[in-house]
Amino acid sequence: MTTPLLEMRNISKRYPGVTALHDVSFALHPGEVHALVGENGAGKSTLMKILAGAEARDGGEILLEGQPIAVHGPQDAMHLGINIIYQEFNLVPHLSAAENIYLGREPAARIPGFIDFRKLYRDAQAVMDSLGVKLDVRAEVSRLSIAQQQMVEIAKATSRNSKVIAMDEPSATLTDHELHNLFALIRSLRANGVGIIYISHRMEEIFEICDRVTVLRDGELVGTKPVAETSRDEIIRMMVGRTLGESIPKRPTAPGEVLLEVRNLTRRGVFHDISFTLRQGEIVGLGGLVGAGRTEVARAIFGADSLDGGDILVRGRAVRPRTPRDAIGLGIGLVPEDRKTLGLILNMVVRENTTLANLDALSHLGVIHRRREREVAERYVTDLHIRTPGIEQEVRNLSGGNQQKVVLAKWLFTQSSLLIFDEPTRGIDVGSKVEIYELMNDLVARGAAILMISSELPELLGMSDRVLVMHEGRLAGELSREHATQERVMHLATGGE
Ligand SMILES: Nc1ncnc2c1ncn2[C@@H]1O[C@H](COP(=O)(O)OP(=O)(O)OP(=O)(O)O)[C@@H](O)[C@H]1O
Ligand SMILES: [Mg+2]
């Protein structure tokens, strides 16, 4: 057996109240794509942060090409050729995409101390082009969509000379087209002997691109298998300790009165003439490619962005929410795609984040009923299987998927009758996904209406009563549940007639 490219031996890591990793060993060969899977909070990101020197380990050792290495910080790891694409992006918001890609290694101009911006932009554009991404690399990162930021993060890591690249849920924000390009890139890196660690909650990706798979559960190693010698069911069993059905548990619904109607909604340069209705008891899917304007429509209905034209009617009454607070007052809730900036207050604890948007329900004469508040938070932690040492844990310390569940809890507790879910199961593990679908079923059965933006076609088709599809800022069509197929949705999403 040849020496592995990378070996992590007996790695352990404790946080107050949590054993994130216990005695985990992991090996990566040159030219191997190695999947790392496990439920939300299993320890995947922690293992990668230790590899990258972003977190200190409590025990264990790391060997690169057979030699023990000491990584005391991300710079050390980078110099050794270890690069990470972080689940929480690591970009500088007010710098351009190009500056982010080449941060710390900008091409020098002839005058010392100055950057050769022409070369910087040219090189960065070439990297983006090779990824097949249409993106102006001079644009400030804060102005890019989440998917575009993800591509910048990918470009940053893959444009370096790497021996090992770890990708922590790179696909969570990408649609098929970008994913396809990412896989092409992974294949070429693999052919050049780079070792790739690939974290994802999507089983089909593991079977498409990975050679071996390592499963973590509750911070412990369950096992490593060649992908060719295992199955989806086996991996899930290793992850969750039981078998799970493949199906999406959609329940039949009986749509009632129109809760929301939008007419000719327009935000110049972003979306145009968007009209649709949403009935009580209905789940309406909103499909389309990343950048088609779906999130922007949701934000405008929610009062987070202004409109240039059009009408919004809630239960037949014309309204114009100007802030999210207005929208919440009208019974509208938005579970945003970007939990980091829109959904949560990271330095507040789970309890506070859960009840924040609906403190009125817990207050009497301006005094918050603390015991009730704790009960509410405890209930959601149990119902949504939020993995945390307790409701008093700061949300920043939760794993990515568990943060997403807190965002959901927050909006469920507002008891809004009109819910907009923007990519509700992004980053959520397979077991918890089914629980979230069941929650959606419960919500509409109790009279709510859900508009669900989703880039995952099986979810979009599986959970929606009707599917609306957007293309370049316009509604390209509507498909009934019976008529909605992957082909038809993609046809509309890509501008087909
Ligand atoms: N800074 C921290 N302080 C306290 N606990 C932490 C910290 N970082 C991570 N944890 C805990 O360690 C455990 C493992 O978290 P990790 O982020 O590695 O999970 P993950 O497998 O990446 O999950 P996900 O699929 O949700 O991203 C979780 O219980 C998490 O709450
Ligand atoms: Mg993670």
C-alpha cells in the first residue's frame, strides 16, 4: 500500500458541552475524491477546520505525504498545499471577487507595493471562465448572490497550488449547471493527483463523483467504504443508525381561499411582471436557475426590498409591506436562503433566536414570560432535532445545518399563515429533511400557505401542488403537479418556449 497523501490520526476535539470529534482517523490518497458524510452536527466541518489550522485539536496527529505536520493557522495549511472551501464563506465583502480570489498573493505591479490590477482581473476572469461561470470579477463580493459567492470561494481554493482541497458542502448553493462545471473541475484536479475531500448531504453526488466515503456519527468514525461497494441505503444506515425511505412524504391538499395574490410585481432590472396566487392549504414551488430572480421576488413580498410597480394582496386586501416588520404584521414569514445575514443573530442563544420574531406571543404587559419562552425553544429543539448542548447555546457554535433548523424554528414560531421558504432544506441532512417536509405538510394542513423556492428538483416536484418557473426575472410558466417533470421545469428555467 502506498503512503496516503494525507492522514488524520485519532483526532479529538471538545467544545464546552460537546464532543465534536472523538478519535477519528481518516486517510486520503492522491487523485482520490473522498466523501465525508454524516448528520448535521456529526463533526464534518470541525474535522476540516482542524485540517486547515482554523481550529486547534485536542488530540491526534496529521501527516502529509507521510510526514507529521504542524498547522497552527490557515497560512500554514495553505503553504503546505492544503486549501479549504468553507461552508461559511470566508470572503471579504467589500473587496472585489478578483481581489478575494488572489488575496495575499496579488500580482505585483512594476512599482513596488502596488498591485497589477489588469493582470489580477485578467487572471481572475480566466479562473471564473474555466469554471464556466458568468461573473464580473470586478464586482464587490457583497453585491454577489450566494451562488456567485460560492463560486468565488471555489475559485479561490482551486486556483492555488493544492495537494489537498477540502470542499465543505460546495454544492449546497449551486444549481445543476454550476454543479456540472464543479464536477468537471474536480475530475481535472483528480487527474492531476490532487486529493479532494467532498462534504455533501446529497447522496447522488457521492455516487457521481466520489471514490470512497467516510461516515461520521456523533463525532465518531463509523467507517470508510469504496463507493462502488456500498449503496445509498447503507450509507444512510451508517449515518443515522436506521433505514430511511427514499420518498418525499407529500400529503394531498385541498386548496382554499386565496391568501396571497401578486400582480405585475416589478423591480427594475431584477424582475418584471410577476403575477401569481397562493391559496390556503397549498404548497407552491418556485423553480428556476440561480440568478433568475426568485429570492428577489420573495424579498420584495417580504418588504426587505422595494418595488417599482405591481400590487400585493393579502386575503384580497391591497397591502404594501415596506419593511419585514410590516410583512410579519401581515402574517408573512420568510425563511431566507442566507441564514448568516438574514436569518439569525449569531451571538444570541438558540432560545432568543427562536422567539425573537414573535416575542409578543410570550409577553404580557411588556414582560416576557420566561418559562413559556424556554418551553417553546425546548419544543423546537426536540421537534426539529436541533443538535445543541441546550437552548442557551450561542447560535454561532451550532453546525451549519443546525443553524438552518433554528431559522426554521424562528419562522414556525411566528405562526405566519403565509410562509415563503427559500431553499428550506439546504445543508440539512437526509433524515432531518423528511422531518422538515412533514412540518410543511402540517403547516398547510392547518391552513397556512407555502411558497417554496427550491433548486432541488426532486424536492420541488415532490412537495409542490403547483410549480412556477422563473427565467431571467420573468415568470416563464406554471405547471400543475401532474404535469411538472424535471424536463419541463428545466425547459422553462432555461428559456425554452
Ligand atoms: N465553536 C464551537 N463551540 C461549541 N460547539 C461547537 C463549535 N463548533 C462546532 N461545535 C459543535 O460541534 C459539533 C460538530 O459540528 P460540525 O460543525 O463539525 O458539524 P457538521 O458535521 O459540519 O454539521 P453540518 O452538516 O450541520 O454542517 C456540533 O455539535 C456543533 O454544535
Ligand atoms: Mg458543517
